[in-house]
Amino acid sequence: MKKEIRIDVTLDGDKIPAKIEWTAEDAGMPGTVECRAMLLALWDHQKKDTLRLDLWTRDMTVDEMKIFFHETLVTMADTLERSTTDARIAGDMRDFCAYFAEKMEIAPKNPDSLV
């Protein structure tokens, strides 16, 4: 079985992303979705290196970027715990996420959560 995830990036005259759109068969929503930023990381097992693609549009505000990074870090802590079963280090990452949110002066989506 094969699934497709498609990312389309429209550049402006200065080759800066003007529009980022994505779609996926299993996304749970019909059609293409527009976003203002994306972080893509791919593991190259042969080189033991991470390939990255970080893009954002001019419309992405600094406040949105702070929230985007916070949510990405929280998700990374969750993924780390699921993939390694190392609850201790994932907890340390979540502690950092709480610190990050405090220093960036952003409130988490769920005020009852630890991060």
C-alpha cells in the first residue's frame, strides 16, 4: 500500500514562500489546506543525519511562530516517549516546553495541562 502526502509551495518574486498548501489522503479533511509554516524532518539512515525543510510565509506572525514552535516541541516529546518508551527524558522535554511557553509568554491551549 502506498499513500501520498503532497506539499505545494508558491514563491513570490524574491523566492520567499508566499503560500504553502498540503493535502493527504488520510488527513481527515477534504481538499487542500493552506498553512503559514511547516517543519519537515526526514531521517537518512545511511548517513545517520536529519534532512530538514523549514518554511514559513511572510504572513506568519511572530506570535504564531512562538505557538507553532511550542506545539511542535510538545508533539516531539510525545513522539519521543511513544518511540523510545523513555518517559523520563520525555518528561524533561515537557518541562522544557512549559519553560519555553512561560519565557515566550504564550499560554498552552489547555490551561490544565503541564505544558
